Amino acid sequence: MQPPLANARRSTVLSLIVVATAVVFAATFFVNQAYQLERVHLGRTWFEKGEQSLSARQPDAAAEAFRTALVYSPNNPQYELRLAQALARAGREREATAYFLGLLQQEPGDGLINLEVARLSARAHDVAAAMRYFHAAIYGAWSEDATTRRRTARFELIEFLLAEHADTQARSELISLTDDLPRDGSTVLKVAGMFLAAQDYDDALRMFEKALALGVKSRDVYSGAGTAAYQAGRYRDASNYLGKAGLAGADSQIVRMLETANAVLRLDPFEPGLRQNERARRAARSLAIAGNRLQTCTSGPMGETGSLAGLAQEWKTSTRRANLSALTRHPELVDSTMDLVFRIEHGTQDCAMPTPEDAALSLINRRRTASPQ
Amino acid sequence: MNHEDAATNVHANGNSRPIVPPRFSLPKFTEEHLFLILAIFIGILGGLAVVCFRIAIDFARVTLMGSALHPFPTRLILVPTVVGLVVGTLVVVVFPRARGSGVNQTKAALYIYDGFIPFRTAIGKFVTAALAIGGGQSLGPEDPSLQIGAAIASLLGRKLRLSRDRLRLIAPIGATAGLAAAFNAPISAVLFVIEEVVGRWTAGIFGATVLAAVSSVVVARWFLGSEPLFRIPPVEFIRPAELLAYAVLGIVGAIASVVFSRAIAWLRPPLKRMPRWTQPLQPGIAGLLIGLIAYAGAPQVMGAGYDVIDQAMHGQFTWQLLGILAGLKILSTTLSFTSGTPGGMFAPTLFVGAMLGGAVGGAERAFFPHLTGSIGTYALVGMGVLFAGFLRAPMTSIFMVLEVSGDYSIILPVLVSNTLAYLICRNLTPVPIFDLLSKQDGLELPSMEEQRETAIRRVEDAMRPVDIPVLDAHTTVADGLRELEQVGAGMALVDDRPSGWTTVSVSALEHALDAGRTSVAVLEVVSPARVPGLHPDHPIEKALLTISDAPVLPVVHRAEPQQLVGLISLQDILRMYQENPNESA
């Protein structure tokens, strides 16, 4: 062992150490600067390669490139987001979810990230999670065009809910959507279609009529309005709109709806404002239709089963008693006659495909039952 | 003399002497002060060295392998092979002391070479390890950083001509600086060096290591940023019942640790015994084999693997692939390390742990989907498990996981799994890996684990019941002699508290009696030296320090100092060691 240094010599050596530290520090600084610049450059290069791959619809290659970019620029949220999006597009949902959740940890209120996670949850058919993230996206922060982005996110949510048959939630979202809907025919029409799919026929009809008012007059609009009106029990409107849609080349369902709506309008004796003779005529006509239905069913495979035999007997009795003249003179006979008609239609609902008039009679009965007496 | 005279220092004979103002004197550095100041500079220089080291590794990787995450297939095989040959040649011909991880070399500096680590070793380690790791060998940068820091510290200590004791301690302080900067984890670095290198801590050691660690981490973060080596996903631990799942991880991790250490223990000696001309080829062959593994579909095993750990923590791999990667990493690291390639085992340990943790977590979730812990959480705990089981640093492993994750909620799973792994590994492989490596290198370094396990011998282990009379110091010579003769004792203990205790022999009392001093107090005839009473829990060393001053020492109760609970003599101590030579805790 060498003898210890004198105090002065130690101070000199210590001073040299300080100088050496400063020199090494400076050298390291310059080396590090060059190193960091190179890393940023490499990160940028690989990021651009990733963007090119995404544009060329090569999400796997894009993911690899973005992942490489992250090696050189770790914790770069833009790179991470693009990597997650590329993974999602490549169908690698588990990996994408992991990155998106990590990004969410840093930016829990970001609209885009929440939307991406919502889409992944939707693909996994996780309704609760999807709703949560879609809502976070709708109410989250968007860097640009926030109103449109939020509306788009809500549209996506509604489409998802409809696909999952979550009609109640879908209706709720649709109502929120209509609060600030732009006066744009195509958007209104889209919303109308969604209301229809969600079985909210009143609102659907309202939207279709709004679209018509905005000048969107096409077969689809009329068909949609007619369908909504039909499903809502507004057969006059249904007949009007379906008629305007035109039968030529129309869907068979539309044709049948029109025929049925027209039949309701022709046959419903309970329509307000009718004169007694018209009521009687309609009741007699309905009875005749019911009789035809009975004949069709009793001659078929069902034959004269117990219940149908009873109904047939009742029908015979009724036709003798409730002729047109009796129906006109005795208004109370209309109700009892129509009761029989409805019972016949209900009893024969399984025997054969009902005619539009038979379907109309069922709808008249449903409307009569639903409306307050 | 008036003031004016005083100012000119007038003498009685009238001659004056001008007053010389006091000269500026340099501050007196005691060695203790110097040591602490030096620790800061060691930390700064160690941090700068580690920053340059990491840049060198990255530069080597990008230059040799290209910047792509997955290099071209030909490079996968060619680069590690050629670089291995170059590194092997450098190690054999130019830098022979650069071989190995660096931990044992630092211990050897402390216990064998009086703190001496040649600076050339630091340069050699820097160059060869950067080439090796950047070239794809399955090793990590932390251990070399530890040795580089130690070498820098050793150089500074020698230049300042510190005392031998300080010079021995300076190397571990530099090691702490290097490890702290490499890990970006100062607490873990301090704990590891104290736990595995120094084996004990005093206020001086602790203060210096903390100063060095803090300085180096500050420097490293200033240059490289404070982001961790790999990003930790949100940690989830909700139900205590899930501790069972983590216990399984501890058991699996223990088995993996045993396999890992036995593989190294098995392969290293025959490779070392091979002819000298094969030594430069071994890293090249290891590189070739690792390249083939990478070519076959697992390029993730190359290098330190931090980006792969990051991906594993973010659920980018299936649990089956994670398990495969863990096994392949054990194989590749065994090949790299046993071939003599300079580089460390910390990063591979963390890699294996993360992969294994993710694999076990993934498998458990497949069978028990209600488990709430994410793959990332299991991977994080897995890293600690391997650290505890393979490196046998249980305290460091716990703090490392906490420090890296920054989340205390993970503490329970970490405690359970790390402790389980450590205890199982201790039973299955009694010799820790670093002790094994030092034995294979022919160095008899103290085992820190053995030291921890060695029971502290205490006074109560050697003392015997009080079997001689106890006389008050003011007892007369006559009375004292009578008491001794009654029991037939050859000596008595004399209680002269608060001054202390002493002994008196029969012959001394008889001599006093013969001199007519019958009524004199025993106090007057004994030697003036006094010994303190011992307590039963005192270490034996305390008894040995004072035993020469008295043939027997009293042992008194801590709560009741008046109560004498036993006696202890040198014969008692020797008998204790003879009867229980290898007592462990």
C-alpha cells in the first residue's frame, strides 16, 4: 500500500477529478445528443413506413413498423396509437386492446382512444363495455371536429346495439341523437331507419316525415314512412305513403302492407265518423271474409276440429241473424258480429297464410283492444 | 503596551515585528469527508459511464443487426457468430479480466485484492460487453455496469491513496453507482450490493452507497430520461384468494431457477477446461447457436430483451409462446454465459421471470377465467420470483418490483411468490449461483447467504449457572474467606457496582489474612480493574473482548440488573464451539 497523500496533494487530485468529470460530462453530452437525434430519426422513419403499410392495407406490416418505431421513441403516444390501430385492423384484438388500455391509462378522456376500445369491445360482443367506452368517446375530448366525431361515435353505438338486439338501449341513444341533428336529409333518413330497426315506429315516422320535409323524396323514404305508419297502426298514413312508394318493382312485404292497410281502411267499422249503414256494410263484409276463412281452414288439414266446428256453427247463425238490414237497424249487432269475426280470425290464424283482408281484420281487432274504450 | 504598539507587535526592547496576516489554508479533508465526496463523484462518473455504455450497446445493435425489430435472417446467424469470435479473441488476448458477469469480480476486489480493479478491465468490459450484447448474445448490461462502476471507483480511490479499509469499500460503492444507473433503480442497487457483495452495512457504507446511487441515477436520467426500461401496465390485485395463483408462480419460478442454475453449473466447468485455443471460439459457437434459435422463430431471445419484456407485459404474446420464450432464454443465456462472453445475467433473469410469469398467469386464467390479475401483473411478479430464486437476493427482488412498478398494491403477491421461490431454491440448490461461479473460478469468496444463515452466538449460548460465591465489595476478608471455604470454591465474584465486577481468589484472601488484614474490605485486596456485566443476548464477541481482564464474567438480567443469571468464562465459550461447531439460524 502506498502512503496516504498529503492534504494539498489530495486537493490537487480531487480538483483533477472534478475537471475530468466535467470533461467526461461534456463528451457524454455531445455523444448523447447525436444518439438521441438518431433515435428520433429512426423512430420517424419506421413510423412513416408504418403509415405507408397502413395505406397499402397491410396492417401486419404496419404493426411491425410501428412497433419498431416505438423501440426508438418509447412512450410516444402517436406511435402507440397507430400501433394499436394497426393491430386492431389486423384482427389482433387482444394485442390491440392491451395497447389501447395502456393509452387510456394516460389519457382517460381521449375520445379517439375510447372509440377504438369501444370498437374492440363491440367486436367481442361485450355490450356493457362497449356502451361504456362509446359513451366515453361521445363525451370525451376530440382535437378537431368534435361535434361530427361525437355524432359518428353515437351512430356506431346505435348500430352496434341494433345488431345486438338491444333495442331499448338503442332507442334511448337515438332519442339523444335527435337532440342536435343537423338539417341534412341523408342524416335524418339514416336516423329514421334506425328508429324503425329499433321498433320505435312513432319516432321513425316522425323522422321519415322530417326527411320528406327536407326534400328527400324517394321510394325508400316513402316505403320507410309507410312501414313506420303501418307498424304504428296509422293505416291511412301507411296507405298514403306506401301508395306513393309505388307497387312496380316493390318488395312483396311492402305490397302486402299496402294491401293490408287499404283493407283496414275499407273494413274497419269502428273508424270514427262512419255512418251506421257504412258500419253495417263493413261488418257484413267482415263476416263474409271470416266465413271464407273458416271454409278454407275447415276444408284443409285441420278439418272440422272442435273449436272450428263451434265457430262455424256460430257463423251460420250469425249470417242468418246479422244481415245488412239487421246490422243497420241494430247498431249493437255490429259489435257482436265483429267479436265473432275476430274470434274466427284468431282461431284460424295457424291454418293457412291469411289474406290481406284477414290480416286487416286482425289488425282492426288489435287496434280496438289497445285503444281505451 | 498600547493598542498601537500591539499592532506592530512591539517587544520590550523596543524592536517591532510586522504582523503577518494568516495564510489561506486548504480545508482539511479527513478521510471520512473525502470518502463521502468521492462517493458523489463516483456516482456521477459511474452514471456517465453507464450512459455511454447503453449508447454503445444500442449503436452496436443498430450497426450490426440493422434498425429493424426483426433483423434479416442472414444477419441473425452471421452477426452473433462473428461478433462472438471477435469478443472471444479480445477477452483471451487483450482483456482477460473482462470475462464473466462482473459481480464476483467486484466481490473479489473487496475480499481478496484490497479493492483493486484494473481500469483496463473496465475498458475491456465496456467494449466486449457492448459488442456482445449489441451483437445478439443473450446477456444483460447491468452486471458489466456494476463492474465498470467498481473499476472507476477503484481507480479514483487509488489515485487518492485511500486507506486499505476505504479502498476495499470503494469498489462496492462504485458497483452500486453502476448498477443504479443501469437499472434506473437506486434502492434496488443499494440493497443488492449490501445484500450480495458487502454483506453488512454501517452508517458509513450506507451513506456512501446511497450518495453514489443517487448521483448516478440523476446523471442517467438527465441524459436518457426517467422512463423505465420497460413500461409497467396497470397492476391489478383484487382478491386475496388470488394469492394462491401467485404461490403457484413462486413454485414454477423456483423450478425454473433451479434448472437455470444447474444448467450453468453443469456446462461451465467443461468449457473452462477446454484447451486455450478453443476459448476464443466458444463465444462464436454460442453466438451461432443463439442465431439458429433466433432464425428458427425466436429472435426475442437475443440481447437483453427489454423490448420483449415490454411486449409481454402488454399481452402481445400468447401464454404458450411466453412459456417457450422463457425456456429458450434459459438455454441461450446458458450458452452465452458459459462460453465466457462478457455480459450479465440480471436482464436475462428478468426476461425469464417476465415470460414465465406471463405464461403461468395466462395458463391460470385459461383454466380459471375469474382471476383478475392481468398478464402484465403476473409478468411483473415473475421478474421478482426469478430474482429471488435464481440470483438469491430476496430483499432486493421485493424492492425491485416495487421500485420498477411504483405500485404498492402488488406487495402481497410479490412477498408470497418471491419468498416461496427463495425457500424452495435454497433447499434444492444450497449453493447460490454467484458462490457457485466463484468456486468454479477457484476463488474462495465469502458467501453472503451463508453469512446471513449463520447464527449469532450469544452469551446465553455459552454461560453456565452461578457456581461460585458472590461477595459484596465491602465484605471483610475474613468473612469472605469463610464463605469460600464453606463451599470449597477457589474464587469468588466481587460485586462492586456501580463500578463493575471483579474476582478474588482464595489465595489472595489468605494472603491478606496472613498479613493481618482480616477486617479490611475485600475491595482493598482485589485489583483495581473492573469488568462490566454482560447480558444474555450479547454476542459472544462482546464477551471475548473483555474476557482477558477477568477469569469469569457475570451475566445479569436486562430488566433487573441486580439479578445475576449466570457466569461465562473462556472455557465456557470454547466448550460451546466444540459442542456446536456449525450452528445455523
